[in-house]
Amino acid sequence: MNLAYLSRVSFVHKFLFYSAPEFSSASLFYRHRSSSQQVQWPHTILMVPCFSESSETLKQTLDTLSRSSYDDTKKLLLFVCDGVTTSAQEQKETHALLLEHLGYSCTEEPLPQAYNSLGQHGKRINYARVYAGYYETGRNRVPYVVIVKIGQPQEEADYYQHHMMIAPPGNRGKRDSLVLVFGFLERCMNLANNRITPLDFEIFNQCYSVLGIDPRYFKYLMVTDADIQVQSDVVQKLVSRLEQDRNMLAVSGHVRPANPEENLTTMLQIFPVYMTFFSGLAYEACLRSVMTINGGLVMYKIWTENVPIVDIRPCCVHPTVLRGISTPCADTMHMQNVLLLGEEKIMPIVLLKSHPNHRLGFEPEAVGYATLPTNFFSLQGLQIRNIRAAFHTQLEMQRVSWQLGITYWILSTTELLDMIFSMPIIVYLYGIFIRSVRQSGMAYVIIACSFTGLVALHILFFLLRRQFRYILWFVLYCLLSLPLFAIWFPVLAVWQSN
């Protein structure tokens, strides 16, 4: 736990993450900081994939992104609604609620535009509508684009014919939304030679004609889940981190729980969330071999430039990256766990494989807040999906880790062994504590006292930092959360695997 705090130390931060900066005025500003110098921040897309979020959640996410301290003229809100869905708490569809919050007032519906999706067989061709305008809140006036995937005409009839027990119309998954946006940006880099889809043309036309923005100017793409609210300086910190490091392809932020004390279920998730979204990423960052990205809060570098404006090279929208994301088919149970459950978890593997001389990063100061599940069975289903996806993703990482370097192979092997052997080790430790209480032998008492001393050191650490609430959360983690996350959820994940 405490090793992860090394990534916050300033000199360690400089040593780990320093490389040649990008050629832009934003990086020049960080090298020659001056009060009189005007910062020209690069154009950035703030993408939010939506599915069936509530009205309140959409409003909070919209406000936090639009009110961020990043220049309004250099950012674009991009919402991709994955199908025509309705939240359990709402009466209207998700995209209708979103357009209502954005203040979209046009009464005429846009025409559906076709594009090649990741759907199989008859769902290969999908249709989507594009909405554009400006969202005004307080002193901010931010351009936005909303893409609503509505599906083929017969999908809606099939959906209601099966009593809404199948995928909603237009639903193709988060990976399809990423491929849609990445593919559009890749084709925009060479409009003269690339063949664009009707949806690509409509998006470009809405950006260029309605909003007055050339999509070719966008250099960065931040992807954040619809239920995550970011701090006002997150965009600047992620952009500046990528600007200072030319070899960095993507950088993840730090996700914290937004409702840690709502009930017992959320309190049990505090330390597992911390270890997933901070400790693991910080540990990899300390070894300069980040092989995991936080799909809920991550910024991708679209292109880089060796010489300003002249020598521009695609990064995350490189054709090899797009082929690596879109080509694999979920034709085996292993690939179904990787692609259908993991969604964006395959992104770091594809990025590192396509650009072996580049790397990924982690910015602990870029903080976002996610709403934790308050129902135990919702938490159980989420953890089962995450465990299965993480295990199969590590198997995929093992196939390419030797091509990336020895540290990637060591990290991947370590995490794979940890997932396999953590459950029997935890069971053995609990058995030692039970036998020490029953006075089965002095050896068990010595081992139990040693581990109790480690727990006491953590409690002392929280006392010195005056984080008294963490003591209660840590005790709950040791007594209840650890058996759940290390024993019960993995057993269910294995039992429910096909």
C-alpha cells in the first residue's frame, strides 16, 4: 500500500515519467513558466459512453465536464449512447434525458446514418443519429455532439417481441463506441484517401458546419464513464502529462468512491477499489511498465508531431491499433470473456503491441469519483464479471509480454499468480488465526501475532495521518471484505465460468 505513495513524491515523479516533451505551447509553458505567457492548450474531446444511466447521474457528469477549468473553445463534449435504452428509475430513454439536459431544441429528428459496427452477422450494419449544439451553464458555453445508436429498423420489433430480454436496439457495446470514434478520427487525418461512412460524414459536417470546429485539430481524447464525476482540473492534468511525455500513449486517472459511507456494502468496497484503481496502477508506474488502464477515466493521445504541423503521426488511432481492437471475434469462450466482459481492457494490450517503444501512464492527481453499487447482488455480479475479464486479459497479456520487455512479463506473471494463489493463501491464513485462538500450537500463535503486527502497523499509519475513518474501514476490510473479495467472489467466478 505504502509503496504506491512513491508515485506522488515529486523527484520520483520526475525520474519515472520524464522524456522528451511534445512540440506545443502547453509543454513550453510547463518548461518556462511565466505569468505573462498565454497558454495554447491543444484541442481535446471529452467522450462519455452512455447506456442506461439515471437523469441525475447524467446531469452531474455533464456539469462536472462542462465546468472544468479547461478552455471551453478547446474542448468538445462527445456523448455516445449505446442503444435506445431506459433506466429502471426513469420513464424516458437515456438519450432523450441527455438531450433535455443539454437544451437541444430542434423539433426535427436527424436522419439515421449507417456505419460498420462490431456486431455479428445481421447486426454488422448499425444506424445512428447525430445531434450537435452548445451547452450553456453559468459562464461556460461548451460545444457538444451526441451520437445515438438506434440499430436497424427490425431490431426494435425484435426487442419488444422478446419482452425486452435481449440487447436493446442499436446496442453494440462500449468497444464498438470506442472503435466508432477512433475510426472517425483516423479517417479525418487523411480525408483525401480514406473512404468514410455516412455516419462519419454526418459527424464531420455537424462539427465543421454547426459548431465551427475542424475535427482534425483534436489531439487528445478523454474517455470517462457516465457515472464518474471528475474534478475541475482533471483535463488539464492529463493533457499536461501527455504533453510532457512524447512516448506516452495514454494516461489513466485515479478513481475514488463517491459514496463510501452510504451503507455497509459500499464500506466493504473502499479498500478493494483503492487497490484496484490506485495501488495496482501506481505499483506498475513505479516500475515504468504500466500495462493496465482505468477505462473509467483515461486520456488517449490521438496523434503526435515531430515537427509542428508538418510531421504528424497517428498514435492511438493508428490503423494497427484499430485492427487490433475491431478484428478479434468473440468466437471462443476465452475471447468472449476478453471482448464482451472486458470491453476496453484489451486496449492497453493493443496499444503496447502496436507501439512497443511507447508506454502507458498513471496520473494519481487526476481524480474522479465513481458511485459504488449499494446492493450486494449488484456488487457480486460486477465483481464476477471483472474477475473473469481480468483473468482472461492477463492470459492475453502473457502472449505479447515477451515482445514488450521483461518487466511486462514479470508484472503479468505476478498478477496472474496472484489471482490464482491468493484464495488458498487467504484461506490458510484464516485457518492459522482460528487454530491460534483454539491454542493448537505455539507456531500458529507466532504466525498469527506476526500478521496482527502488520495490521497494527497499518492502523498506526492511519493514526499518524489522522485518518480515523480509515481505521474502521480497514477493520471491516480484514474481517468481512477480504473473505468476500479474495474467496467468495473468485469461487463464484470460477463456478459460473462456462
